[in-house]
Amino acid sequence: MSGKQTNFVLGVFFLFLLMLILSWLTTPLIKSHDGLDSDGVFYAAMARRANIPDDTTLIYAPWCWRVLTPYLSSKLPFDIVGDFKALAFVSNLISLMLLYGLLRRVNRSPKAALLGVLLYAGVFWTVKFSFYSPTYIDFQTQTFLLAILYLMTSRIYWLIPLVLTIGVLQKESLLFLIPVVYVHIGQREGWFKAKQLLYLALLLLPPLAARWWVCNAISPDNLYSPINAYLDNLEKQLTSVRFWSRFVLEVFSGLGILPVLLLYRANEVRDFLRNHPEWATHIIIGAVLLLGGEDKARLFLFMLPALVVITTSFLEHSLAMPTWRQRLWLAVTLLLHFYLGHHLTPMGTDEQYRERMVPLYSQMPLLPSVLHLLAILTIWGCTTRFTITQVRHNPSHESSAPSSK
């Protein structure tokens, strides 16, 4: 790496650091359960139990099997919320750097990689939520997820089974990255060769053994079946009209303006997914997992990195030789993305959020939120039309810009 590249990466690191510090300082702590939120109550109890072995707090599945983050937070010297906040800060910083490295590994330019990280951080659930409700484990889970994707795109395959084995102690959903990794290897090196099949066994067996061990080592006080829980949620959702109407808002809460960007370049997205089946696999699995829980916006975190990879594949052309109108379009897009990604948030109590945003619980009128959403998308559509008109009347720009593949 040259000195200029090193300086750029250091600049990116300090930019991310500053962004996280500002987010920490400007984010209020949720008031529900004295800052522990809903699921966070269980993780906080696990962290306390690590220091107080005879704690009689009830042990509930599936939270009780996600032991890594509570254990790490129990080793920090602050109060329970401070421990989780400090851990979230470090994991967020690592995640942003991993995503930047991942985008560079898939041949994005430094500017496009930086833009991709801003798109990722522009969603409330990636950074802001970690300081608003720090006793969740989503933030460290994202670090593991991005680490696995970075190793995959870097072709450091030998390390992935180890990261996955540790990762299932963080959250079991990381097991669903195994098909993504194998598709990435299979399309490059063959699907059913002895070497690839042996690697598939290494991907499967150690993580599943770790999952089996933790489930047998910790006996919950409740009866829990992940399959039954998934099917129960699925049945409620498929039979609820209210669910699908509210789900539209959840999509934009979880992804910001990314869905519109992807539809806007639908043909390029289709071609990209056809040529990169690992990212298509990632998105399909993420969509299936999406139906397994209530907080849909937060559950988009699993597929978010894949969508950022795809979006930057065509936004890079706008960064190659941008006109002033394209710069304006990118600025408006980022501003609306951050606004949209932070407007439909759980800020307030858990009960207020559920009533406002969780489809199965919401009783509030949908129309004001939809009109607000349409106003935002109208502003974006006007700037897009403005840019397209300018490009159509500037043939020299079209001939000098990189061709789309």
C-alpha cells in the first residue's frame, strides 16, 4: 500500500471514529426498563449473571444461548449500560472498517467504498440504535457477519470456519452465511470436488457442534422451538392485512432509500445478481429470515451489506466523472437516505414503537406516515429526473463515463 493510500485509509478511519463519537453524543438512551429495552433485558441479565453465578434471574431461550456479547460486556469496568455501549462503539468501528475493506475487495473505488459505508450507516439500526438501545447484540453480530463476508471476498477461506464457530455463540443466524460462502467458492472452484466438499464439512460441523454445545449447556426456563416460533410468526403475518400495509414502512425504516435506488436501476441489479449468485443467495436467505420476527426493520440488517454492495456497483459510475448535477443528486440522495433511515425509528418507549411501527401491534393511522414517505420520494424523484435530463443532453459525458456491465 502506497503512502497516499495509507493516508486515505487513516483518514477514513478517523472519519468513522468521528461519526461514531457524534452519534454517541447525540443519541438519547431509551427509557424502557432503565435503558435495557425489551430483548436487552435478557442480555443484561446474562451479563450480570456472569459476575454473580447464583443470580436467580429467569433464563429464557433463545436469548440465553447468545452468550458472547453478554460475557464480554461482563468483563468491562463500567455500569451495565456503559459496558454494552463501549462494546457497541468498538464493534461499530470494526464493522465500518470491515465494510469499507469488503467494498474495496469487490473492486469498488475508494470513493465508492466510502459512499457505501455512508449508505450503511445512514440506516438507524446500524449505528444510532447501538447507542439508543445498547444492550442488544445486533451490533456485534454485524461485526461477525461483515468479517465473514470480508474473508469470503478476500478468499481467506481457511479462517471462516473458525469465525463461524465463535460467531454462533454470538447469534445463531450467522449459520445462514454458510450457503453464501459455499456458493461463492463453488462458482469459482467447482461445486462437488472432494476439496470443496471437505471445506463444506468444515463450514458445517464445527459451528453446529458449538451450537449444540451451548444449547445443551444452558437449559432455559421456557419451552422454545425456533421452527415453531418461525411458523407462528409466518402464520400471523400472512393472514394480516395490517401487517403488509405497515411492512412498507418497515422496509424504508430498515433500508432507507436503498429500495428505490435498486428499483431505479433494476436491470443493472438483475445483471449483477445473475453474475454474482453469492449476493443473490445472501438476499434470498435474508428475505426468508425476515419473516421470522416482529421487528422487521431491524431484521433487514442481515441483507443490508449485500444491498450496499449492489448499490455501489452502479453508483460508482456517478462518482467516476461527476457533473455538478450528479454531485447534487448524490448529496440529495444521501441526505434523504439518512433522514428516511432515521425518521421511522423506535425513538420513544418500546410500547410507542410497537404501536407505531410493528405491523402486528400497530393501531395508529397509516396515512400520515405514507404521505411523509411519498413527499421524500417525490423530492428524490425530481432530482433524479433533473440529472437524467442533463445526462441525455450531454453526449460527451456519456462517452467519457465508464461503461456499465
